[in-house]
Amino acid sequence: MLAALHISNFVLIERQEVYFGPGLNVLSGETGAGKSILLDALGLCLGDKSDPKSVRVGADEAIITAEFLLDDDLMEELAPLCSQSGIPLEDDVLILRRVVPREGRSRAFVQDAPVSQQLLHHLRERLVEIHGQGEVGRLARRSWQRQALDEFAGNNALLLDVSESHAAWAKEIAHKEELEALIRTDLGQREELALALEEFDRMAPLPGEEEELAGKRQEMVKFSKLVQDLEHMRLSLSGDGGAEERIIDASRILGRINDQLPEQLASLEGLMDQALEYSREAAGQIEDALGGFGGDQAALERIEERLFALRELARKHRMPASNLHHHHESLAKRMEHLSSMEEKLQAAETAIYQKRVLFDEVAARLTKVRQEAARRLADEIMNEFAGLKLERARFEVALEQLPQPASHGHDQVTFLAAMNKGQALAPFHEVASGGEQSRFLLALRVALGAKRNIPVQLFDEVDQGIGGQTAAAVGTRLEALGQHGQVILVTHSPQVAAKGARHFLVEKGDRDGVTFSQLRLLDDAERQEEIARMLAGDMVTDEARKAAMSLLS
């Protein structure tokens, strides 16, 4: 339950600590006193959007703290959720805090650890349900009516099975549609596809082949330049007019003048012989080496031919050469799709049928459970109607099959009612007044009360516009709802307020030229006086006090 609410510098409240109890907690006060401010403060702790304008005049920030007492089941359920955000639940107290600065973004905390608003929203779904006059508008939505019936029936696990089965069926349909779209696209391009695949099959590009060939070509071009330089050296040594011929010519001249040479040139003949020998040896080594390089030029030509063919194929198909292999595989797969079109479509149709059969089976189980629950819910609502002064009304829950299956099953749920005897059943929201719809929602909450595991139910003036015996009946139902959990109620009705286990008064005043709101727990005497005021207005009479005492007895 909500054990305490601490409010600081929020709207008209300077500082306030409210300690709630189990059962029905009533908040009353004059119009404009600030009753709804308390609900807004709690909403902030539970993730509502903040507004810097809500910070009290003269303050830098507003701080709201809510303390919840958790039972063992709720602790066990919330512990994994909090643990995902690094927040341990070590005891049965859960503390939510929201700080709203006048400037800058608001901050949220759980157990003093900063958290996202997403976590607050998840906690809200398990901790508090807020019912206001705006909830009446939801009655017109068929989806809300279906959800209310499923909640009454306890269909969570079955709904999950239906949703998963529907998703599996829808996935197979989507797969078939994708397959058909691919086939339609490829059929229109079949001839072009076949020609392209034939061309790629002939070329058979390998992964990374173009890059590898370009590297090899670069190395071979460098080597080819080396071969050219070596051939030039060979010709310079042994070719026409080369070093060998010149040395031989010089040796002939030396032979003619050898006997005329001075002593210092006596070794010249030997040197000339050595030069000729070295020149012939160098030329021979170069020639032997060149003989071993004979195949390299042919290899370079083959590489260039393959490389240029790959690049031309890439240019023709407007893609990088590095994508040729992948594109070849893609073409082959598309042709394979076309070749096995009938087989793939038949497999898809079979899968769709199988998934639909499974969905229909689990959806039929859900429909059966809903039909049984619809009768029980109608009976319980009718029982509540008598106590809410709607004894002339008749209520039924109708189930019709949807034109198309949905993730929530085959059923469309409609709440039907006739508010007077002799009238035909019609959609409830079309024939019931606003007050009647509010009382119906209360009856629904009472019917759901024992089945729900939300510890705090908060009602904001749901009893507006009713009085007398009807208001007393509403109060009795709210009191009954409080037996299944904590109920916090903002009310203007004395008959309803008299049913509370605890009664808080919200008052407005002025201090130093600034308006403020405050809330206090009433004792028995104060409570009788407040209910008398609610009965009589500004002038409280002895008769009103007696009537208040009667309501409280």
C-alpha cells in the first residue's frame, strides 16, 4: 500500500507529510482547496510529465517522495525489474522520489538511485491504478471492454499464447509476400538475369581476385623493367659494338705495338686478356639468367588479360570489381529462386496453413474462456447494479467474431445495456448517462477487485453528480473495494466520505501574502464537523451535525 507521501514546495503546498492507512482513505475539502494537487504529486512520483511551473513560488525545486509497503508477492515480482536497473529490494519498503527544479530537467529516484521514467511507468503499472472522470470516455472503446473482460477472466497466459501464435502466423504470411515480390521482380528480368548469370559463370570471379591480380601485375611490371635493363647490359657487353668487340680490337692494336711499350706497361697484355674473360663471363651469366625468365612475359600477359576482363565486367554492371564474386552468388541464388518457385511457394502456403491451424486452436480456447467469463461478469455487474440504484438496468457482454484474426484472438467484445425495463440492449456508452457510466465503472472495479493484484486504487471525484441513497451505495462499494487493497478517494459526497477508514481534510489559507494548501488527518469530532459541512455548506447547523453522526454510525 501507499504508506506515506512527502511533498515539498509543490504548487500550493510548502511542506506536507501524509500517512495513509489500509482500506478506504478519504480526502475532502472545499472546491479549489488543493485536493487534486496530492494526486498530481503522486503522479509525478509514478512518472507523469513534470512542469517547472508546479514549483511553489519562491522555491528553487519541488520534491515529492512516495513510500510503498510491499507484500511478499509484490516484492518477488518487482525485485527482478528493479535489479535490472541496479536497485536491490532489501526490505518491504519501496521509496520513489521526484525532484522538479524551476530550471532544468526533473530527476527521478528509486531507493535513492537515479532511474529513468520508463522504470517509473513499469512500477506504476504494478503499484497504482488511477481512476478519474476521464476514464468514462474509455468505455466507448471496444479494446478497453475486451481488456476488462480478459482481466476479469485472468487470461494473461492464454493471451500471450494467442499473441505468439498470431505473430508466428503473420511472420509466415510476410515471408510468402516477400517471396512473391522477389519472384515477380525476377520473372520480369528472367532473360536479362540468365544472360548476366551466363556471363558471370564464364568469368567465375573469385573473392578478392581483382585486387590480387592487380598486385601481381604491379610486381611483374617492375620485374619486366629489370629484364629490359639486363638485356641492355648483355648487349652492351657482347652485342655489336659492345665491350667484347672493343676489347678484342684493343688487343689487336696492343699486339702491333707491344714491343714498343715502355716497361711500366709490360702487364697490359695480361690485363686485356682478363678484361675480355670477365666481359664474356658477365655476358654469359646475364644470358643464362635471361634464359630462365623466358615465361614471365607470357604470365604477365595472361594476368593482364584476366585483370582487364574483370574490370570490364565490373564497369559493364556498374559495380566495384571487389563485388563481382558476391554479385555472381546473388545472381545464382535469384536464378535458383526462379527455378524452385513453385516448390517454395507451396512450402510457404503449407507453413501459413499450419501456423493458422495452431492459432485458431489457441484462439478458440480463449473464446471459450471469454464466453464463460462474460456470463459471470454480467451476473456480478447485475448484482452490483442493485446496490448502486441501477436495479432497472440490464447488462450483458456480447462476443462477436472479428472479420479478420487479431493478435488478441477472434473476438470483438461489446458491453451492452438497457437502462430501463422494456428497452432493447444497446452499446452501454450510448444509452447510459455520465453518472450511470461512473457507477458502472465502480461496479466493474468491485467485480475485478479480488482478481487484481494492484495494491492501490485511486479515485478522483468519481462520485460527482450523485447524492442521497445513490451516493451511500457508491460509498459502500468503495468500502468493499478497500477490503481487497488500499483505496484513496477524493470526494465531495458526505455519504461516501462517511465510509472511509481514515478521513483527511484539505484546506487552503494565506501566509505572508502567499496562498498555501495543507492536509490533516481528522479525529472523530473533526470528521463529524467536516461531514456536516459537506451536507450543509458554509452554515453548519445542528441538524447537519446530527445527520453527519447518523452517517458515521
